[in-house]
Amino acid sequence: MTELETLGAAVKAAERKLSIANTKQKNDALLAIRAALLENKARILEANAADMAAAKENGLKSAFQDRLLLNDKRIEDFAKGVADVAALPDPIGEVISMNDSATGMTIGKKRVPLGVIGIIYEARPNVTVDAAALCLKSGNACILRGGKEAIRSNTVLADIMRGAIESAGLPADCVALIHDTSRESAKELMGLRGYLDVLIPRGGAGLIDSVVQNASVPVIETGRGNCHVYVDDDADLEMAANIVENAKCSRPSVCNAMETLLVSEKVAAKFLPLLLPRLQKYSVELRCDEKALKILGDAAIPATEADWGTEYDDYILAVKVVSGIDEAMDHIACYGSGHSEAIVTTDYAKSQRFLREVDAAAVYVNASTRFTDGGEFGLGAEIGISTQKLHARGPMGVRELTSCKYVIYGSGQIR
Amino acid sequence: MTELETLGAAVKAAERKLSIANTKQKNDALLAIRAALLENKARILEANAADMAAAKENGLKSAFQDRLLLNDKRIEDFAKGVADVAALPDPIGEVISMNDSATGMTIGKKRVPLGVIGIIYEARPNVTVDAAALCLKSGNACILRGGKEAIRSNTVLADIMRGAIESAGLPADCVALIHDTSRESAKELMGLRGYLDVLIPRGGAGLIDSVVQNASVPVIETGRGNCHVYVDDDADLEMAANIVENAKCSRPSVCNAMETLLVSEKVAAKFLPLLLPRLQKYSVELRCDEKALKILGDAAIPATEADWGTEYDDYILAVKVVSGIDEAMDHIACYGSGHSEAIVTTDYAKSQRFLREVDAAAVYVNASTRFTDGGEFGLGAEIGISTQKLHARGPMGVRELTSCKYVIYGSGQIR
């Protein structure tokens, strides 16, 4: 057995106990984690200071350092997040259906944990706490493998959580951290069949691609978003400008931000000049097809083919003038990532067509793509936004971290 | 673009149309397939005769030849199966939930097709028709890749189905067959990202392992079954003997057949001699641990460690005497494949523990494992039995071939 297999076996054994823990036991463990995080602030900050010093020494970007940084406020936010997860309804044990069979057996379908969940992520120590709390609430043990730049912070956070879980009477191995942050350890985790029921990558496109290409365990892809807003010829243009401004500029670095604007040629000449000052406030760079360029002139630059497929995560917007809803939907089918897509229109028939025909996790009429979020959709905290269609689609809360089993009550039936 | 990518793009385009087809359109296509299969019996039998001749020439086993063989009766069964699928309720379009959000949007969650489903299977021409019908009903296009020994039969079956689909006004490419049956074509299908939403292998352990190890598209594992029956010290022994006989002998080649018998030491000396003649009728080979061997003597042979993990699919049974329910559940947790597990007991508390603590797709009290089946569980036809926990667990019917999307009705909301 390799070191990781030994860890996998220990986590799997812990999961057998956790899977049958009741709601109170799991909530007690979560509240113990909350208390321990607050009590051990100084220890967490000390470890994080060492990570930050190394990051500075290695000249890592300021955005990267910002994600790595912990302070009093952020630790308090972690602790509040854990308490919020404790307050969620327990998804486990729900009987989804139950019926008597033709031969007199009672056949029920019951919600159960997935089992052992692996999470691979980058240098965001908040994921260590968020992911562990969501897994614990849903009866899943987890194996965490964070980025090497955060290893000191993660080690202390995992240690604190494991102690708290044990103090609440559940096995410490319900939450395990992989201390080896080499590429090899990530690869081995992707192939840990027999121990891992699912692997969830959280991070940039490079990480997700690597997991999808290399994993032999089941994977849920998360977080890639090339989102569009289509402004129809029947749009309320003032509403459309509000929505585009919000979808692009309110938080461009997240996956539900808009990347490409599609405008009907019937309103482009009126709408684009109306929109321009809204985007100029944020110095948004506009990359336009030929028709949009003619309207916007010096305020824009030409788009290349690559722009239509790019998730900028930045103050950059691709703009294309289309002949109408059909060309807009064809463009989305070709370039969209299946995350969030919106139409702005006052036309009933076109609103229905867009909702029905566009294939994405979330399809909007007259609202910003920025709403695609576990909190906004009423799921409570989320572990990520699935952009695949298998198992879960869109924001994933604790319910999306469950499976089911059939329970059959017989009285001697044979077939 | 490779040849397979070209095919993938054509199927994806067909799926955009199929995904928005209504129930009547899909049922019309299914009924057209049913009629075309019956009208073209002679053509199907001719192609199958060529497959059978080649199989005989290549000296393939008689069980293999039996699975490959078509005759009038089997083609009529196919046609009836397609009509049965047409009669199932349409899973697509169901609104699973719909609520008003805090900001006044209406957020609904709606059942939609998965998209394009790949099926890799061996030389069973029935899968070609079954899989295509289930995919069509659930609004999914499919790419079929069957074993090379059945390629002549499959080519004719696919051709007939494609013609029928087109005659009903849907695109022929809703069903596509890969004609290249080389290993390379299978590997390429496993990596067809961007065109395939899920790949389902149907066949033996070798095929499933190869898909799981090599695929970069999402996979649903099906069909491996190392199932146990545990006879508790509080069992009705007559009932237990009936269940064990049925679970082992009624159809040993299928995945829900029992492979290992676990008996409590408190009843082993009484139960095993009672069971023995039941199994001897079928010449079942008994591979026993030391304690069971002492009881059964010459009627059995010693088991090795490998026996506990083996899916025999044959008239062979591994037998182990255990100290009670805890050791039985530990054994199942260690060696089980997560398919179907049963306890025979009259004790209420132990029945509840077994149902709660055993982690498998189907867990039984006082009934045979042989009931794990889409028809028995009320799903109608099944495309396979999932032994993984992600997306679907246990028998998969048309509903398990669906995903969902969020549809959001706004009135200008921004975040």
C-alpha cells in the first residue's frame, strides 16, 4: 500500500462511521469546528504569515497573495460559514420514494452520502474549511489536496478541524489533508479507485483540464463560465444596459460574469452607444466583430476568433451583432460553456424559445447571469458550480453531495 | 477533424433538434422503428447469419454465439421492447421545483436530456436497439459502438432505425453507429470531449475497467456484482434456503446473482446441511472457509482469499461462517461491489442495522438479490445497473438518462 492508499483506507473506515451518524452528531462536530477556529486564531495567523512570507519571496502576484491571505475578519467569516452549514437541513435519510411491489415487497429509495469526496484546489485556505464543512454535513468524509503555497495554513486548519471532530465523538479521519503537495500526489489522488467516490476540482481551467484528462475516479467539473447576454430586437434597452453592466462589471473575476454580448442588428446602432458610457466607467475593453466596430469606432478594437471562446475573468467584453435570436442561439451553442446564458426581450415567444432551446446550467430571461449561485438559488452554501450534465448541474449544495440507495423490505420473496 | 469528431458534430447537431422534440414526435419515431424492425426481418436475419458464420469459423464459444444469434422471436422481442419504451412516461420537461426568489425572480429547475450518450458494448445486437430506444425516449442522441463480431447485424439494425427516425421527421443522426470496430476507435470515443456528455459501458469486467481507466468523458460504471446473502442467527432457515437457492441458481450469469454466502456460526451447523441438497440439484461448487468446510466435509472445497472478491457468474458459491452481523457487514464492506446485499433475519433491530449500514445500490431484508432490476423496481426498461454512486445508483431507466437546468424568469433584476 502506498502512503496515499493507507490514508484512503483510514478515511474510508471513518466514512463508514460518519455515514450512519445522526444530524445532531454531525452538527455538534460542525459547531466544535466553529469554536476551535475562533479559539485558534493566533495559530492560524502564524501559519498563514509563513505562507505569505514565502509567497512574497517567490514574487507571486498580488491577486494570488490576496486569495492566500488570512486575517481576523476572514477567520471569523470561516467560522460563520461553518455555523451556516450546521444550520442547513440534513439531506441524508430522506426517503425519495417508497412503494409496494407486485410481489408484496416494500421498495424505498433513500438519500445517502456519496462516500469519500476528494477536493483538489489551489492556494485558497477558505476552501479547506468550506469543503470540509459541506462534506461533513452531508455525511461524506473528504480528502483535501490544496496548493503548495497554502500548505502551512491548510495543515493548521485541518489539524484544528480534525481535533474538533474527534472532540465531538466522530473519527478525526472524516477530514484528511494530503501534506505532499507534489504533482505526483495530485496524480495519485486522481487514480485512487476503491477509496474515492468522486473528485471535485476547484480552481482555474488548467487544474480542471488536468483532472478531467487524468482522473480514473468519477469527476465533477466545476466553474468554467463563458456566459452570454443576448439583447433582442424587442428588448427594453434601458433594462438591457443595466443587465449588461451588472453581468460584466459587478465582479468580472467570477465564473457567472458575462464574457460576450450578442446584440440584434435591429437595435445595435441604438443600444451600443447607450451602453458605452456604462462600460467606460469601468474601463472595459471592447473586442468587437465588424458590425459592432462600425458603430463603436475608436472606443473598440477588433475581435479575433479566439475571443468568442475565451473566459476573460477581467474587464474585457467581446461584442457581436447578430441577425436575431437564431444566430444568437447558434453562437451560444457553438461557444458557450454551458454555465449561464441570458436573453433580454419583451417578446413572449422568444423568451420561451430561449429558455427551452439554450442548453446551459442556468438560462435567464431579463436578469443578470450573476445570480447563478448556491445562495441565490436557495441551496445555502455551495461547493462549486457544475458545468457538466452528469449528477449535478449548476450550483452544488449539500444535497448535490448525496447519492441514494434502494432499501427493500421483503418477507421471503424469490424471483 | 477526425472521422469520429465529424460524426460527433453531426450527432450533436441532431441532438439540438431532438432535445426540443415533443413527446408525440419521439413516440412516433419509436413506433416507426418498431414497424421497420418487423418489416425488415429478412434483411436483419441475413446480416446476422453472416455474423454467425464468421463466429463459428473463428471458433467462438457457444454462450457467445447464443448472445449474438438473432431469430424471428428475438426480433419480435426487440420490436415489443421498443413499443414498451414508447409507452413509458416522458421524463423530459418535468419541473422539479419552482419558487420565487427574494428579488422577485421565478427560479425553476427543469428536467432535460443529458445530451449525447455513448454506449460501448460487446457482441449483443439487442443492445443496439434497446439503447437507441431508451436514449430517443429521453431526448438523448446516441453514439453506439458495439463489438466487432456483431458489426454486420448492428449495421443493418442502425440503418433501419435511422431510416425510421427520419421518416418520423427527426434527424437520422439521433442514432449513430461507429462502423470502425478497432480498439483505436473505442479509445477515441472514450476521449471525445465536447461531443459526448456521458459514456456507458455495457459488458464484462474487462470492458468496464478499460473504459474507466481510459475515458476522459464522464462515465457511468455498470453491471459488476459481487452480491452476498447473510443468514443471521435469527433467520427462518427454510426462508433462508429458498432465498439462497434463488439468488445463486435462478440465473447465475447475471450481475444480481449471489456469489458469497455468509452464515452466522450460531446456525451454520444446522443451516448448511439443510441448504446442501438444494444446491446439489444444480451441481453448485462450494468454496468454503475452514468452519464451513468442517460442516460440509467432502461436499465442498477450500476457498482462497481470491474467492471472496470474485464474481463467478457461474454455479459456484463461496461460503463463510461469521460470528454475527458485525463480521458479515465488515466482510461486505471489504469485498462487496456495491450492487445488491441481503440479510435473512427475524430480528427487527438487525434488519434495520443492515438496511442502514450496508453501502450498496440495493439492500434487502428477507428477499433475493435477484430482484435488482429496472422492471422489478418499476422503472420500465433499463439501460444498465449503475454500481457507482455519482448520478445514478442501481437500475437506470429513462429518468436516469436525464439532467436538469435552471430556468429563471426575471423582470430586470441585477445583483
